[in-house]
Amino acid sequence: EVQLVESGGELIQPGESLRLSCAASGITVTSSSMTWVRQAPGAGLEWVSVIYADGRTFYGDSVKGRFTISKDNSRNALVLQMDRLRVDDTAMYYCARLLTAPGTMGLDYWGQGTPVTVSS
Amino acid sequence: DIQMTQSPSSLSASVGDRVAITCRASQSIIKYLNWYQQKPGKAPTLLIYGASNLQRGVPSRFSGSGSATEFTLTINSLQPEDFATYYCQQTYSPPLTFGPGTKVDRK
């Protein structure tokens, strides 16, 4: 059974940094493509970042230059380093595995989310 | 960047109804289009990937169609557990944008 468990979310002040982790079981993060998706209170889903199996990384415009996605191979985990946090980064943060199949890709496994609140 | 739109933004329906939600991409995404269901307080779940492939364990009343820039999610014979918000997402090219969502509630 595949499980993704996020951790690290908390109440934090604007301008500070936070590191989110997503511990995986049932899949090998090293050989998987993984994403972060967030959802502000009462809002829709916003894609944040992806790290493909080949190591390429991409970011949404709102987090580019402030967030860094990576893999912790020793812990079989996905990591999101968030710097220079802003009030509008407040959201539930989900990690998800990007299923890749010929001609298609979808987010097939999701964690339960970890809440990040940025407020003074 | 590829922009995604959905229509309608919300709809009211009854159990047993047939429901259709449309998703449009600002440029061709071939068939790199996925549909997700989200219930309040829960993570989204994948319903359809590759425009028309039913994810394992998803009931067959859900179906997807379309290609290029226009896609449709259809729910045949809406069930009580289907009242939720539905999102499309393109995975053709980063940023892997989501549509704004369609809330399906009880009439």
C-alpha cells in the first residue's frame, strides 16, 4: 500500500523559512516524479512544484526563486524548502506522486496535507 | 503558461442525474488532462487520467472524453457520494495548472 505523509507545517512569521517533508512508503521517491500542490483556505488547488524522475525541477510563478523542491533519498522522502514566506503562502500543502504512463501523467497518490500559516 | 478554465463553476443536481463538466486549455495539451474529485477537508483523488482513462477503483459511472483543448467529465447517474468539487489539471507542460474547479451540490 502506498502512503504519503507530510509534516513540517506550522504557524510562522512573514519572511521566515520552513521545510516541509513528505515521507513515502510503498513507492521509491528516487525513481518517481513527485509534486507539491497547495490550497489556500476556501480556494482551489494551486500547483506549486514538480521534480521529475530525471531530476528536472519546475516551479509555479508565485513561488519561483523562494521555494526549492528536492528528494531525500536516505529517508525516501520529498522535501520542500520554503524561504522568504509571505502571508499569501498560507495554505494546506499536499505532496503527490505523478504517475507516468505512455502519453499521460496524473497525480495518483496524495498525502493528507500539512497546514502552513504565515502571519505576524 | 497553459491556462485552464472550467464550466460551469457550480451546478445543482439530484441523485440519478447525468452531469457534465467542461474543461478548456489555452493551447493543445493532446490528452494530458486529468480529473480529480475533492470533498471538504480531504485531499483530492484522481478520477480520470490521460483524458479518458479511469483510475483503478473509480466507479464506471465516471467517464472522460476530449483531446487538444476541450475535455469533458461526465458522471452518469449521480450518487450521494458524488457531491463534491471537481478539478481538471493539465500535465502536458509545467506549470502543471489546475482549473478553478466545479462544485456539484444538491438541488
